[in-house]
Amino acid sequence: LSAIHVFINDMPEGTYYPQGEMKRN
């Protein structure tokens, strides 16, 4: 889901996402 990737990419680090995974820098 590229749309989701872009969405989470725009969010700050350490933020929880709908998938329940934390952003990996």
C-alpha cells in the first residue's frame, strides 16, 4: 500500500500507525 507508506512517511518518528508498526528510521 504505497498510499499508506506515504501517509506514515509524512508523520513524525515514533508515531504509531494503523498497521500497528512503529516507524523504522
